[in-house]
Amino acid sequence: MDYIKAINDYKQLQGHSALQLRAVLFDMDGVLFDSMPFHADAWSKVMTDAGFNFTREDVYMNEGRTGADTINTASMAQFGKPATQELIDHLCKKKCKIFDTYPPTPRMQGSIELVQKVKACGLTPMIVTGSGTPTLLDRIQSNFPSLFDENHIISSFNVKRGKPYPDPYLLALERGGLKPNEAIVVENAPLGVTAGVAAGLFTVAVNTGLLKDEVLSNAGASLVYPAMQALCDDWEQLFSILK
Ligand code: CA
């Protein structure tokens, strides 16, 4: 992996003279938790039943959008008009109902080890997610005990505009008292990568889904790893270059 080129390209694009790493901003679904296969099953079923052409790949392409945004984007593309509020409410409810029948989502392999390594390096780990389930904080604290400060978890409760807008990442920088060149992002979805890059951050993609690597690099990812475990295994080397 050409780290030096990736860092030089980033510095040139964003106009920074150096990276001075102080924090790592982790996305949640598909990064810390292996939850995307369940989301893909539930969304593709609900949308297909409602008459949309909507594959599991479409779910990964839309990952990061709110439910309403996902439905509207599909409706505009296929029927040339936004969905009614009634349809949006109905489909979101149905999707949640299906999702709730699945077992609790496991941690992504390598994720807790990576967060522990990040902390051991003296860096602050933070979470930036578009999710907004009421049990979010409990789930994080029980799966990643004592690793994330509550104030360092940004969810859809905290911002009006979610990914692909940079707002959630900008709020994370503000909460952490960080400049854009003092943090990196770990994301698995193209829209999440877009959000991180738009906030001026060096963005590392982990391709834990079924999209091609190019989709993530075309969205602006500086580096693409095949899995969280691969990033975890490579962390010492990456950190030695990033700090
Ligand atoms: Ca994600």
C-alpha cells in the first residue's frame, strides 16, 4: 500500500502541510459492527415488496442515508417523483420490524482490537454514525466497554444533515477540539467516505461489504483495506507514518 503517496495526495488536496494525528473517527455499521448484511436483507426485501428495483448492492450504495432519503432517492430514480410521507413511514416501520427479528449484530472482527490499539497509542477514538436507534449508547458501551467517551459519539440525534454531508464529521472535530489534519476517518460506505473527505479528513475505507474497491477510492478514500482485521493488523505501520 502506498501510504506516502496517499498522505501527499491528501495534503495537496486539503492544503495541509502535515498530518498530526490525535483522534480516529470510526463509522459504526459495517465498521465496528457487522450489521450491514442484516440491513441489506431487510431493506431489499421491504423495497422489492413495495415495487422498487432494489438489490442488496443498492442498500450498500445508499448506506449512510436516512431511511426517508433512501426511499426518496429510489423513488426519484424509478418513478421520477419523491415518495409520499405515508409510504416512507410505512416502509421505515416495516424495515425496522424485520430488522428487530434478527439476532443482535456482532462486533466486526478486529474492531475492538483496533480501538484498543488506537487508545494505547494515546489517540482519542470517536464514533460518527448516521444511526439513531434509542439503544445505540448501550450497545456501544456493552460491546466496547470504557473505550468511547459518551461525548465522543455523534449520531443522527446530534445533526440535522447526515452523511454524505460533512456535518457529522465537522461536529466530531468540534467536540474533540480537533483540526481536520488531526484526525482520520474509518468508513465502509461510499457516502460515508464522501462525508469524511468533505470535512477535510484523511479517510481510510474498509471494504466490508459487496461493492468494488474502486467505488470507495472514487468516493475519495485515501486507502482501502479489505477488512477491519486487515487495518488492525496494519495499524502499527500506518500509525508510524501518520503520526
Ligand atoms: Ca457504515
